[in-house]
Amino acid sequence: MSKKILFSFLILISFLVQPGSAAPPDPAVHVIKWGTIAPENTVWGSVTMQASKEMEEKSGGRIKNIWYFGGVMGDEPDMIRKARINQLQGMALLTIGISKLIPELTSLSLPFLFDNYEEVDCVFNQVWPLVEEVASQKGYVVLGRADVGFSVFFSKNDLGDNQQVIKTHVWKWSGLDLPLEQLASWIFGMNNFVPLTLPDVLTALQTGMVDTVYATYYSAVALQWQTQFKYMTDVSVYGGAYAPALLLLKKDVFESLPPDLQKIVRDVCDKHFSEIRLGLRKDEEQAKRELVKRGIKFMQINPVVYKLGRKCMDLSIYDYYRQPQADLDFLRKNVSQCLNELYDASGKDLHLPRPTPEGTEKLVQVFTDMEERFFTRKVVHQILQARDQCVMKKESSPKSK
């Protein structure tokens, strides 16, 4: 009897180990999991799904893309952590994610760096090898770029009123370590910043915890914040901070693909990202029109403060990076001059403290901290050099005369 049981057991084992009885993952199929906080029902979602399908078809099924939209994998810092443990292999990142993963490129979002998309495209065309280089140093391949738009101010209150500027409570994206509040305080006189994650902002607006945000027109509509505001700034008048988006794939994952699949991935991304940029820019313009239609008014920022703020950014920070030999004494002198000009022009209206050497030194320290933690002279210098060349080219063209 025991022999029959043993024989039956061996027969059973032989069936279980037959080839094809289990379905192990096919090593010839490269599964790539992607994450983004963008909703699926957007231009980004529809075009990336289309591109993913095309990639899979052209690879003959050797590539399989899985997308997690709408923050399913968490906020951008969460996605970066998941990429480190290989739960994600690719990500579409906005400013906060870029600041965490490739902080050198955060300089692309400094205030007043770009005035329009023509300048953005011109600069990216010149510095794209630099973007690829710094991303590669962090272990990623850049497959494409898109735009979130230009961030502008939205508020429940008219920030053209200097008293409202002083009292306003501004959302700061929690985890975004750039000292943007010091820049805003310096340029516009804002002092109260509330750090929150993206999902918490709407509730904070509804409860009054914050009354002002810095975001793109499309983001305000997509995130359903528009019902909370009465005022916004006009990007065509006051400019804004450019908000880029990058599609990144882990370098080791990309290099594990056979050369023919690497080419398919790059070719498909190159083909579709111009479509994504065009679609997102149209959506941004449509969102702006929709916000105006809803009754949100354009507020008028103090023109003296705005003009001097731009001047201070250009002559202090940007000139410091334009000149590789510029030292801290150069920066200190220009910052001091700008602080005094701002105070003389409208310091009393904004209740700004009278400039002091200690205040100047504090701002200089902010900028040097930014350089130590985020920027490198090489990256910012090359970006500014390209930007200046693009502006000069535009100004000297027959169309601009």
C-alpha cells in the first residue's frame, strides 16, 4: 500500500514540474512601471497611454508599460522613494520631484527666468545635453519634457492692496526645500507660508488655513481650486515661474533593454512629446479663459515693487551666476542696493523693515545655501547664458522691430 501511495505521489510531482505547468515571468518581456500625479483624463494621460501602446506594438510585445496616474503611487517624493526600491522604474516629475531628484534643474523655475514659451523652447534646445548629463549623474535617462505652465498667484484677496500682501497666508508645497518664501518676501513683501502636501491644499483653502497659492492656470482648474479664489495675476503682464515636467526612466533599466528596444523607447517619446507640449499649452490657455469666465479678476501688483523685484533678481542673482568670477562681495553689494531701492520706493507702504547689513547678509546666506544644496555655478551659468542669447536673438529679429 505504501508503494502505491509513493508511486501516486511521484506521478503527481511529475505533472507539477512539467514545462509550462507554471507561468513564470517571461524574461524577454521588459515590464516598466511608471508613476505620475497627473490625472489620466488629461492630455498627459491620453498621449502617454497612446505612446505606451505604440511602444508595446513596435517592440512586438517585448515592452509592457504600466502607468499609475493621479498620485496612486503617492506624492512625488513618495514616487522617488518607490523608484529607489524598484517599485517604479519611470516617473513624470514636476518641480517638487525635480528638486528632490535632480536639484540642479530647479534653477529652471526661478522667478522671471522665462517670459514665454518661445524662450523656454530656445533655451531647452541649447541646454538639453546639460539636462541629460545631470540626470544621468543621478541615475536617470530623460526621455522627454513637457510644461505644466507658468505659476502665478491666486488669492481670495486682492494682493494689489499692500495690507493684504502682508497678511496673506501662502501655500508652500511641503517637501519643496527651495527657500522660495525668502524670495517672495524679498520681492513682494509676503511673510506667512503654510507647508502642505498637494492633496491637503483644497481643504486648507476651504477652511481658511491658506488664502493664496502659487500655481498654473490649468492646475487651479484641474485640482478644483478655482472655486476658492476671487483674484489671480496675469502671466502676460507679470510673468511667472516656469514649471517644467520631465519623463525619467531609471538608467539601469534603460540600459538593460536591448539596443533596438532603447531606440523604440526614444523614438516614440520624441514623436509624442511635442504633441504633449502643444496640448498642455492649449489647455493652459483654455484654463485661463475659463477662470476669467468664472469671474476671477486679474489683480494689479504694485508696479514699483514688480519692476524692482525683476531688477533685483536680474542684477543680483542672475548677474552673480552670469559671471563665473563673481564673488560674494559682488552679490552682497547688489543685494544691498536692491533692498535699499525697494525700501525707498515702497518700503513704508509694505511695512518693510529698513535695510540693514544684517538683513543683507541673511539674504546672501539664503542664496549661498541654495547654491550649496541645489544649484551649481556651471548649470545656472549655462542656463542663463542660453537664455540671454535667446532673448538677444529675439530682440534682434525683424519681427521684434
